[in-house]
Amino acid sequence: MRKDIKVGCQTFTWEMLGNAWAGTADDLLSAISAGGYSGIEITDTMIGRYGADPHAFANALKDCGLTLVSFAFGSKSGFTVADAMKDDLATAKRWIDYAAHFPGALVSIGSATVVSDGPRDGKFAIAGEFYNRAGELGKAAGVQIAVHPSSHHNTLLFDRADYDRIFALLDPSLVGWVPDTGHILRGHADMLDTMRTYQDRIRYLHLKDVDAHDRWAMLGKGVLDTPAVIDLVSAAPRFNGWLVLEEESETAGADPAAAVKANRQTMRGYGA
């Protein structure tokens, strides 16, 4: 395992609670810092008042001893609606310009999703164009862009064939990949083979576990071979060293802060 592995936390653990969680971005920073993490990936939904003030967010991160690993955003268009391309690119530019205030921070763009009728071929083409054009915006601003496929409802990027199809459309010099182990496990017969095939596109990693029935599980409690995954990404040529833990299990739904703290302790058992 690489010696410079860094461990961050994704804020979806709280976001998935919807209206059942009424905290703020400051509460997230406090919980993640207290959980023993050194980095955070936050989303457009959870950034709150800091969304208009990157300097204030930088100060808040510093106060909590955290680094912004990545800023993640999605769209109601699922990035598959041609008429929404202009607005989606404007949103991408907004968050790229925001992330540019944080040295080394990436922008992670959510999974292409089916939100309208029509053939899948066309949706792949639209998503591919969007991701590449967003990548061009990122290159101009000095911010790396990465796509984050998911296994959630109506995703366009679920199984290996879908990954092969979207990656064939993407310019690897413009658009990287954030593999999510949980999402890949739910759609791929051989997760490690998928990751090896596209190893050169990996920028950082989302670590998430599932059980034998494809239900979310606490890290180390499911079927994920975490050490093998860490070894694989550590050898990826453009991997930046960040492992971002994202927890969506029922355990996390009951107590997000305790769950992410427990996952951080599990990672120490893996030497990270």
C-alpha cells in the first residue's frame, strides 16, 4: 500500500436523509473532522451558505483541519437532455470556478441518468458530449474533472457494458473517473477487472461496501475486498492518493456521525 494514502469523507451520508437532517455545512465539517478524516467531498446540495463564498469555506476547512478533495454536483437533466446542455455547462463552470480556489480539488460530476423517453444511444451521446465539454472548461481553469457513475434508480451507467460505452466516448485527457466500489459491485460481475481496464482514468476513489444481496453495508462488513482495491488504485498513474469513504447503509441512516467515525477506524485496520 502506498505511504501517502489520504482518507476523506463524502457528505452524502447526511444528504441521503433528506428532510430528516436539518444541519448545516459547519455541522458536516465538525462531524467529519471529529471522525478522524483529513479531507471532504461536498456536494452542491450540502454546501449551504458557503456556496457563494469560497474564501469563507476555505477558512472553515482550515479551522477543522480538512482539505477539499472534490466538489460534486448533479443535475435534474441527468446530463442526458440536449435542451439542458447549456444550463448544465453553466452549472459546471460555476462549480469549476469555485473549486479553482482550492489547490488540488477536483470537480466530480454525477452519473448520467435516464429522465426522459427515447433511445439509450442518444442519451449516451448527449452525456458524452456534456462530460467532454465540462472537461474542457475544467482544463481551462486548471481543475480536473471526473465522472462518478452510480447504480441508483434510472442510472444510465450501471453495468460493465455501460461503462465501456461511456468511456469510449470520453476524452481521457479531459475527463477522469471516480470509481465507486459499492456502485460497481452492484452492476459488475468482476469489479477489479473493470477497475484494471480503466485504471489510467482513475483520479481518486469512493470506498463503499455492499453485502451479498447488493444492500449497502458498513465498510468491512460486506463483500468488498478493500485491500485489493487500495492496492489497485495506488498503482493507477493519475491517482491522487485520496480514498473518500461514502456510507449509505441503514446503520449510517440511524447515526451518520457514528457510522463515518466507525468507517475511519476500519480504514486504520487497513493501514490507511
